[in-house]
Amino acid sequence: MKHLLLPCMAILYTSLIFGQHTLEAIIKDQERNEPLIHAIAYLQGTTINSSANQDGYIQLSDIPDGTHVIIFSHVGYKEEKRVYEFPRSQSAPIEIVLSKSDDEALEEVMITSTRSRRTIYNTPTRIEAISGEELEEKGNMKPGDIRMMLNESTGIQTQQTSATSYNSSIRIQGLDGKYTQILRDGFPLYAGFSGGLSLMQIAPLDLKQVEVIKGASSTLYGGGAIAGLVNLVSKTPKEQRELSFMLNGTSALGLDASGFYSQKFGQIGATVFASYNTGTPYDPANIGLTAIPKFNRFTLNPKLYVDFNKKTSLMLGFSSVVEDRIGGDIEYIEGNRDAADAFFEKNNTYRFSTQLGFRYQLNEVATVSLKNSISYYDRSIEIPDFKFSGVQFSSFSEATFTRQKEKTEWILGLNLWTDTFNQDPLGLTDIVDYRHITSGVFIQNTWDITEKLVLETGLRTDYQNEYGFFALPRLSALLKITPKLALRLGGGLGYKTPTVFTEDAERIQFQNVLPIDSDSIQAEESIGGNFDINYKTPLSDQMSFSINTLFFYTAIEDPLLLTRLENGFYEFQQPNGTFDTKGVETNIKLSYGDLALFIGHTLADVHQRINGINSEFPLVSKHRLNNVLMYEVEESLKMGLEAYYFSPQKLNDGAIGRDYWLFGFMVEKIWDTFSIFINFENFGDTRQTKFDTIFTGPITAPEFRDIYAPVDGFVVNGGLKIRL
């Protein structure tokens, strides 16, 4: 008996060591039910950990006796905590299912800019999306407009075109703002004359996300997207009511008050956004000119959504912005100086537009969609002894047919875009009126060739009433080499219909600018492409790392140049030559627990080759650094420290603007129904007026130089957000 008892005890002891003190598990994704490679399991409070193999299998060994908490995690997924008693009686592998975390929102959000309803992770076209908490954080810094939100993105620079009115335009990868198309929910509402002041008149509170495509995108939405496009996506109503308010004040005596309401009642839903924004004249340099103008702006955007049934839906929207803005001699604006002895720039704006969207599902795989928008834009710009004013009336209509199966999606469509501008003559003989009508047909295919390779191809043909036919092919490909590594390659052609409404003409308030002669001027055309490498990996149970590198190139043939003639007038000419931009964007994210570090670098080498002469393109920082350190306790506290570097820029007068740094710090404390925030913007007080001039000549008739650095300096803003 003794001889039998000892071997049995040895077998039992060995079983306890190698079976019951070991935990085996299979880690899977909740939605796709697929193994999660490189998922991590660790014993809480110890160094015992392990990583999953390609089958999602994971094993923890040498677990001591007792009750222990095992934590299962993966980058982009919510942690799963399980309690087990060791030694265990069961040795078979357990199944652990992880769900996506809020940090993975960008992976799951549906992208609309490519027309194909896909997640950003599965879209061949390279898209950057600002959404969720990132959008809210950027909204804290500048609640009244989207200028700062875009300027803090890698590869994007907002260029201030007026020293006194604060007007700015967007530059993607160094190219002029006229080459970027700005959309609202896929509607082209900000183009030509109506593009003026647009960045200053869009408040972010009712935005769900901002989508940015860099590089030629004219195949998607027609002319104007040579450098890229920005699509502002509005919030839509849900069953749960959203009622939020924001009140923000600044040390420059500015005020932003806005509110947003959204709710769905069965088949009917509605959203309403309203805001009031005001600013007082502000001159931190004490030079007598406003760095921030005096302005008052009212915005009202109501929308109605109707789901007639599961197959049919309708959206009706109306947008309105009314603003008075005046900058210049601060003594005159405050009423202490007569207009005859003062410089000023007045902008009065009336912006109204309608949006209509209709969608009908023919069957399980086919859908028909209709879109229409009508836009009315009335703006006057007045400086001493000159006034430029006019009305732009434009419309956009589109019909699309979508057929989507498991591995392929086809989108066919046609659209009609009209754009008419009528200048108020005021005794002038050379008015810049125009009437453009563009009709287009497009087709796009997205094909999941394999689980790892996705191909997207497209072709658009446009006919423009003054500039003829354009054929615009586009190609994008996505290769998922591993779950950690993905590559994107894309490129296409683009074009831009000429108008007088450019950054250069805006700087001189369109004074003495001659109309464009469509008989001798052609549309600008471009070719461009990019190559994108995206890599992300967990470094530990709490640390993750990702890096994205984008190589880009765009060339514009025979660009339009605003040239000053001997008689003092300005004429758009088209000499032989090219503009081209090439470079690299790099984005790095390193997160550890509640801390996240973002580092972005842009190398943009932009040149103009005109009549055989090669020179740098003005007002482009060849090197830019974006550094952001965030600390966030979910639904409790947010803190952010920012540092941005701009390298020296060549100016239009041949001088070189010096390099500079910008620093910012933001804190938001969050409770259940409200939060308070404060933002110290540019707390190093970097101002162009501290190290360079912004004008020459007398202050009563200044000749303004290029604005390449901030002029408003250190400004503190803070406020209250309420959610009911």
C-alpha cells in the first residue's frame, strides 16, 4: 500500500504545479470574434505576465496559491478583469472577449468624406479625423471658430491674411488656401467669395468630427481640392437628448456664448445650434492698430431629420451667420478719432444657406441619395476711400447610386454646381462678375481583394462652361501587412477654376484687381500622390506606441499669379511654370496610463518655378513641430501642455521672417452635468510686433507686410460648459 500511495501523491503534486497554477486563455475581439494578437494578460500586483500568439492563445505560469485578479488588455480595447482561485480545478483554456475602448473611436467612426461608408481603419484613402474628446479639447481653446483647431494639426497651417481684421485661410502642405476645399456635411458651402472669413465664422460646438484628406481630391467633389479637402461633419439627433451650453470669456475682452440641442422622437429628430460671439478692439503691442478687431456675430443652424420608414429618410437644414467686423485704428474704433485721419477695415457679412438630403434604400445592397444646397453670401469690405462689395449666389445638386456587397462597393453619381458673383459697381468700370456652371459625372469602386488588401479607384469627368472638360482619375490602396503595420498609397489629378478670390487679392481688399480674362487664362491643373506608413504596438500592459509617416508630392501646372502692373492695377497672369510641394509628415503617439504624448513634424519643401526661375514659395514654414502632452482622468480631469515650433519663412517682400515657438496650457475639471475650463494660449507672448514690423509708412495710411506670426500675443480664455 505504501508503494502505491507515494507515486499517487507525486502525480497529484505534479498536476497541481503544472495544471492548476497555470492559466490558459484565448483572447478574442467582441465584434469580429477574431483572435487578438499581442493581447496581454498579467497578474495584478506582480510582474507575472504574458502576450498572446497569432491564435490569441496566452498562458500565465507560476501563479502562487490564493485568490488573484488577472487583467486582460490590448491597445484600443477596454480592460477585462477576472478573479480566480489558485490552484484551479479546471485546466482547459478560458475564452476572454474584449470590446473596443473609447480611445478607439477614430477606428470605429464612419468616414463620410470618401462617400464610402467605412471605418477609418478600412479606408484606402488616407484620412485624418478630429472627433470625440480631441474635438472638445480643441474647442475649449477657441470656442468661437475653427482656425486654431486646424492650425494645430500636422501639415496644416492657417495663414492670417489681414493684420487688422484677423481674417485667415487654410494651407495644406504649404499650398495656398484657394487650393483647399471646405465642405459642410459634403456640401461645398465655402468657396470663392464665400470662402472669405469662413474659418472665423464656423463655431465647433455642433460638430461631430472634422475629416481632412490631404492631396488631390477633386475626383470626390470636383474642382478646388488640389491641396486637399476639409469636411465638417455635424452632429445628428439620437434617442437620448443632448442639451449643452458653453460660455467663454477672454482676457482680450471677448465673449462666446453658444448652445446646442439634439433629440430624436421616433421617426422625427432635430438639432439646433445657436451662438453669439463678440470681441472688443485689442492692441497688445500699443502700436495703435487692432490685433483683434471689434466684432459681433450671430449664428443659427436648425436641422430637421425625418425617417419615413426603414428605407427612406430626409434631412432639411438652414444655416445663417450675420457679422459686423471692424479693425484698424483703435482710437477711431473706440470713437476717439475722426475717420478722415484713421485707417480702418470694415467687414459686414450675411451668410445664408439651405441643405437638403434624401436617401432611399432600393434593396439590401442598393441605395439612391439626393443632395441639394443653395447658398447666399453678401459681404462688403471697406477701407478709407475704397469699398469692395458683392453677392455670391451658388447652388449644388447631386444624385448618387450606391451598390454595396460583401467585398465590393460601387458609387455612381452626377452633380451640378452653379456659382454666380455680382459685384456692386460703385462707379467702377472693371467689375469682377462671373457665372460658372459645372456639371460632373463620377464613378468610384472600393474592392476588398483580400482581408489584407483593399483597392479604391475613381474617375470624374467635369464640364465647366468657361474652361471646358476635365478628366480626373484617382487611385488609393490599403495593405494591412500585420495588425500592427499598414501601408497606404494614393494619388490623382485635380483642377481649380480661376476666380479673383485668392489670399493675395484678399490682402489688398481686392482694390484695383482686374477681372480674369477667361479667353487667355486656363484652369490650374495638378497631379499629386502620397505614401503612408502606419505602425502601432503595445509596449506593456499600460504603454502603447504608434507612428505614422506620410510622404507627399503635389505639382500645379501653369499657376495663376497676381501681378502688379505699372499703372498700379493688379492682374492675374499665367506664366509658364509650376508650383510644387513635397515633404514628409510624421506623427508619433506614446501613451502610458492616463498620460499621452503627441509629437508631429512637418517637412514641407514648396517651390515655384516661373519662367525658368526657381524660388521658395512665400509664407511656408519648412519645418514645423507639434508637441502635445495630455493627462486625462476619464470623466473627471483633462490637462494639456502644448509647444509648437515654426521655422523661418520667406516673405513676399524678399525678407525672411524669423522662427518662433508657441506654448499653451489647458485644464478642464469635469463633473456630471457641467465642467469648467481655462486655457493659457501663447503664454510665452510670442508676437510678430515684438521682433518684426507688420506695416510701413504712417499709421493713417499703413502699407501692411506679411503676417507670419501671431499678433495677439498671450491671451487667457476660460469658461463653463453645461450638459443637461
